[in-house]
Amino acid sequence: MDGIISVLGLLTLVLEGISCQGVYAPPTVRIVHSDNACSVEEERYSERVYTIREGETLELTCLVTGHPRPQIRWTKTAGSVSDRFQDSSVFNETLHIAKIQRHQGGRYYCKAENGLGSPAIKSIRVDVYYLDDPVVTVHQSIGEAKEQFYYERTVFLRCVANSNPPIRYSWHRGRDVLSQGSDKGVEIYEPFFTQLQGETKILKLKNLRPKDYANYSCIASVRNVCGIADRRVVFRLTNKTAPASIKLLVEDPIVVNPGQTVSLVCISTGGEPAPSLAWTSGSGSLPEKSLMKEGVLTLPAIASEDAGIYSCIASNNVGNPAKKSTTIIVRALKKGRFWITPDPYHNDDNIQIGREVKISCQVEATPPEELQFSWLKNGRALRSSERMVITQTDPDISPGTTNLDIIDLKFTDFGTYTCVAALRGGAIPEISIDVNISSTTVPPNLTVPRGKSPMAVREGDTVELECLVSGKPKPIILWSRADKEAPMPDGSMQMETYDGVLRIVNVSREMSGSYRCQTSQYNGFNVKPREAVIELIVHYPPAVEPVWQEVRQGLGRTLSMNCRVLRAHPSRVLRYEWRLGSRLLHAGTFDSRDDTDYTVRSLAREGYGEYTCDIINEVGPGRCTFLVTGKAYSPEFYYDTYSPLWQNRPRVYGYKLQWTQMNPSAVDRIMAYRLGIRQTGQQRWWEQEIQVEGNIQKGELITHNLTELIRPEAYVVRLTPITRFGEGDSSTRVVTYSAPINPRLREFHCSFEEDPVCMFTQDKNDDFDWTRHSAATRDTKYTPNTGPSGDRSGSKQGFFMYIETSRPRKDGDRARLLSPTFNVAPRNPYSITIPPVYCFSFYYHMYGKHIGTLNAFVKQKGQSTSDAGPVWSLSGNQGDRWRQAKISIHPTASFQVIFEGIRGPGIEGDIAIDDVTLEEGECPDPPSNPIKGAAAHSVSSIWPLRVTLFFTLIIGQR
């Protein structure tokens, strides 16, 4: 049956009419929150503060108005550091953070923008409350020694915990509460160095007595804010209480070979209570492969990166933690290199017979003191002599370097010299470096081959920059940018090559410029570096704008397109070509201009399509693309419709769908809209066309009533404009039904038991607000002689609405509570010939010597509250009881009922209301009305009438 009703309902969607008005508006924004807050202070130094307990769920919703629909963005700042939470901004109405942590507190901003006016921004500060377990630390002070014993021994117990808000501490000895002055041997104080009072409390036990050896409890409290319970820690003080001490059963330093397993043993040698042992690394964190058990840290298969300082820390909260450290050194040899220095006393660049020459060999060694060098000549061991002087630098001054000075070079000294670096122990492979000294050993020379500079290459190609290196031995070549401080193609500031060729793959235009090649000191002569420069020129086709552009235009109109050159290399542009599809429209060459235009005088249907403009130089073309279409822009759904949803039968509801048309004059006149609708979760669409008469103006609001929607189903609505060209761009949205407040259609009843309160709202133009409360939660500490002791039924758990007249309220302040809007909806659908009548009733409680006035208004559409005038009014103390008021009303248009409470001369003036009812028909036996004749009417309705509530709409977009 439901399926039949659904199909019939969708097929009978009725066009109720189309009306228009300008509705474009800049955004406004308001932040609302869920009920997980401990408290919300709406104003504290001009900011809203939302307090929440750590671990709860933070949910903030940004309510926006404005048309077109504003885009919403959440961002956050915390303290002095600005950060985007969760690594990004949140583009959504609702900010949801599950199990919020303390570091997530801070100021959250909601920003809404729709391109009109300035963005709307609101913020709220989130204060996360928490309380960690307290920690007690113990320190003792011992007086001067006298005759082998100590005449004074004082103990300090310090209690500290992390919290927000600040903590209040209290101390107990056993079951006894300790306070300042309660015991001459006890002193409780805050240290001078704390920045905020209440951060910590120190318990001082002066000149220890036997009774001071006991269990001490520190209780940390934040006074149960946010329901955070107190935390307690107990410390047992005895005559054996002592700080921790430890011993390392390892050498310092520990020198090991790569791949070995290292175990660091730490044992406790004292401390009461028994200390806990932990290992830390100087690098900040222990290696992932490390294992720790009972004070033993094991590092399997140790590598060079595991080297460093390791510390064992023992703590038992007595005195300062004990700490012992050792250093692990992992043997290694790396980066062997050499250089040849001609006679330094003669400023030679070449080695010469009869002159001095020095061969230097350098290796990075760990540990440096184990490094040892040896020299070979032609494979035979070489010892230091008067002509062959072998030296080694101090490892504490510079990296391990050995020098071989050949004094008075002779032909017999020519040969291959080998530098061998090794570590004592022999577990690490040696490094050998061969250096040839001969008549062909000459310093390097660096040249650029003919035709290799400048180098011209097309963007995207691969290029090789070449510097020819002569000399023996050939040094390493260093490459860098010569014309600017810019990185090399691999991102570094300098690159090395061994053959003098720099290969660049996929060259880009940013790589144009000068490149310097330079000889390195290493693996060559230690002489002034040789260098050369190569110019790289990257050719690329013209860069143009726009690269792609959509142009919407109606038939018969003039259309102009422009394509402009931004840059090109070579900069001389040869020609341009305009095409529609593959058909050539126009071609030409450039003179002094850097752009070209193409105009269609009267756009015909065959003129729609993709236009391209190719601007061409020697390298190739740059292309502008224009997609010319007659498609209409998408409709812009209007989300700020007032009371868009109504219900006129038990199982169906209606919805007022409103929208504007984006840029309606950009294309041909919109003749109709195709409306598609389907239930969420289903695939089948039902469609109808909505005809449009005349031209739609920009900003005009179009309305179409959707009827026969099956409750409580939600629907996806799709709207597509139609012109002579065909269908335009579509927009979709979701229409969601919200449950009615009262299921009976002929009456409205509200007892304020649920929140929201039957869709009652606070007037924004009054002085203060009505408050929803129950007697079980209402604080009567300051005003005990006013207000109800229960709801209208007598229940202390039941809720009601009341005005709180305590300070800062003053005499004459007004609070107004507005009902939802009701429609007058007769069964005769064609006309209303006689005004309907309804019974409007409520219970009121007006007890206290300072009671002011309670007014009830019926405000019809188009009226202001002052124009309406009260239909019921009462002032003064009416006793400590609930009373009922009944008024017959005769509205002729949609209406609201309004309750206005006016504060009297003092604080004992709370006024409450409960059980508000609106029913069809005259009131039976109404109580006497304080305003005579205000609701009098002599004619009864001949039609059975109903009142329909405009329910709240929950809308989502897909």
C-alpha cells in the first residue's frame, strides 16, 4: 500500500505557482553546539567559550544563511601557533572531533563565503578540561654533621599533576587531614617559582618525628567541573626511604663492529621504594629493533646509525633520578680520497724532477684513534726515510689524513703509490687508494668542446652538457648554476660527475641559464680549480591564455574570443590558426601584437562547438580552447525559505522548493525546468516539466510546491533548465522530513519536556531569554520565595519555561518566547469565507512579592507584536500554584502565539508557563479572561478547520 501511495504521490506533484523576487545576499554565520559541553559562556571578553571534557565528542555546527549557498570552512588556531587540524581545513557544516584531546583545544573559526560581500566569520574557543594522576616526589635536607650524627632531618613532599582548570591540592596523613597550623612539625606552602597559584603544594616535615613515618595521600581536585573526579596518590614514608642509585655493568665507551649484538646492563644498587629502570638514547628515541627487559637493553645487529650515547635512568620519586651513561662506537671506514700537491715552495702547478711533491690520502674513520695508514710503492711496503717522509695528522684536529712527501723527485721515484687505511683489529675491510706518479702526471685542464655552448634544446628533451677534462689523474667535476642561486636539476646546489658529462632528462624552461663545471681538489691536483661555463637555452612553444574557457551564448548573438601570448622562446611568433573542430576558420601572421581575436557576428546552431586557436613558433604551437555552448547555467537552490515544510494529511507532507537561476541572460530564454525526484536509496526517478512564462531576471526567486511526499521519507530533487539549445546544467539537493511535534493534526500541545522546545524560539529583540528548567535542577539558593516547586503536574522531574529575574535583570526587562508559525488550513480548499476559531490555553505560575507581568499575544502574518496587542495579560503575585488560562482566538492568516514576561521591581519575581495547547473550536468553559472582550467573536465557523505547523527542515546536499 505504501508503494502505491508513493507512486501516486510522486505522479501528482502539482505546480502551485511561480513567483520571483531578488534574494541574493551575502553570507551570515552562527555557531551552535551539541550537548556534550560542560558549559558554554556566550560572552567572555567578546568571545564564546565552550568547555568540554577530554575524551568527549566535540560537535560544532555552522548555521549559515545567504544566497547562493555559502561554502563553509572550519580552521583552528591554538595559542600562539596557528595550525590546520587533521592536516587540513574541514569544508563541512559540522565539525566533528571524536574523543577530543587536550592539544585540540583552541579557537575554532567558521568561515562562510558565497562571492557576495565579505566572508562571514564566527569563532568559538574550545577549552578542554582534564586531570591527570598526581605524582608525589620526595626530597630531604640534612643539617650539618656534629659528632658523627645529624641533628636535623627535614623532608619535602611535592605533589604535581597536569590539569585544566588549575588544581586544588589537599594532604592527608593516614586518615587525618593536614592543614597549615594543624601540626607544628608540618608546613604546607606553595613554592615561589610557580607561575600560577595552586599549581603545586609542598608538604614540609620538619625534623622528622616517629609519627611522621606514615602513609601520605595527595588529593588533586578540579572541584568536579565537567564531572571530573578527584585523583589521589599515596606515598609511604619510612625510615628506609632513600633515593635511587644504579650501576652500569659495561665499559665506557663500548667499541663494536657492525652486525654485533650489544647488551647494556643496568642494575639498581639502592632506593626505597624500589626504583624503575629505563633506557634513553641521545638521538631522542631508541632503535626500533632494540629490546629492553629488567634493566638490560639489547641492540641486535648493530649498525653505524645506532651509535651514540645511551643512558640508564632510575626513578622512585625520591630525590633526583639516578642517571648513568655510556657511549657506543661502531667501527667504520668510508670516503677515501687523495690529492697531489706540487712543490708548495715554488708555486708550481706541475710536478718536476728535483722538486718536492706531496701525496695526501684522507679517510673518515670511527673511532679515529684506531685508524692506521700504510704506504706501498709498486706493491711493496714503503717506510719513512729522509727522501720519503710519511706523516699522519692528529685525528683530534682534522679527519684522518696521511701525507707522503717525496723530497727531490727523481726518475726512480716514478711509480704507483698505494695508501692503505685500516682499523686496528682487522674486522673492518681496508680502503686502498692508488696514485700514479710519472712523467705523464700533469694537472687538469678544463675546456668546452666546440659547438657545445650555447646548447639549444627543446623543452622535454634530454641534453648532455660536456666539459672535456685533460690531465692525469682526472679529478671529479663539480657542476653548479653560474648565473643564479638556483638548485640543480636534481634539487641539490651541486652535482658531481666523473666523466665531465652532466645529463639532464626532460628539460624544462626553468633550467635555462649558465652552468659551471669545475675541477675538484679530490682525486686530482691540489691546485687552483679549473672551470668553464656552458650556456643552456631551452626552446618552448608559446604559453597562451586562456588554455581552456567555456563560453555560454544564445542564438543570434555576437560572440568574440581572444587568445593571447604570455611568453615563448624563440619569442618571435610565426603565425596563428583559428579552427572550429577540424575546420579552418581563419589564419594569419603576427605583426606587433601579442594576441589574436575571432568574432562570430550572429551565432547559429551550427556555430556551437569547440573552437581552437593555435599560436605557433619554431618549436611548436600553444593552444587556446573555447567551448561555445548554449547550455543554461545550473539553478541555485534557496536554503533560507521560511517554514518550507507543511503537513495536511497523516501520511503525506509538502515542501516549498525555491531557487534562483544563475546568469539567466547568458543564453536563450529558459522555457521550462525539468524536475526529477526520487526517494533516497532508490534508483527510479519521477520527472515533470515546470513551464516558465516570460524572462527570468537575475536574483528572482522561483517557487514550486512539492506535494504528496510520503512521510518520513527523504527525497533527492534534481532541477534542470531547458532552452532552445536543450538541457542545461542540473542541480540536486535533498529534502528531509522532520518528525512532527504533535501527531494530532487538529491540535498542538507542548509541555516543554523535550529539547528543542516544540520549536519555540527566543525573540532576538527583547532584553533577555526564557529558560527551560525542572524543579530538580533549578537553583533556588538565592531566590527561594519565587518560582514553582514542580511542573504543572507536580513532578519535580518535569520541565517548564520560566524567566529568571535575578541580577543582572532590572525592572521592566522583557523576555519573549515565540511559537512556530501556524497556517489556517480549512477543509474547503478553495476559499475561506468565515474566520476559524481556536482555543489557546496554557498554565502559568506567578508566585513572589516582586512578580511583574505576563502577556500573551497572537501575531498574524504582516503584524508586529506592538500592532497585535495582548490577548491575555496578568500582573502581580497569584500565589504558589499553577493556574490555567484559556482564550478563544480567531486568526484570519498564518499566526504565532507569543509569551512576554516582564520583570518586576525585585529578584523574587520568577514567572513560569507549562502545557501550551492550541485546539480547533471555542474554549469550553474558559476561565475568566483578564482582558475582557479581547477574544470575543460572534460568528462560528461552518467549516471544520485545522491548524498545520510549519516543521523544521533538515536539508543535506549531495
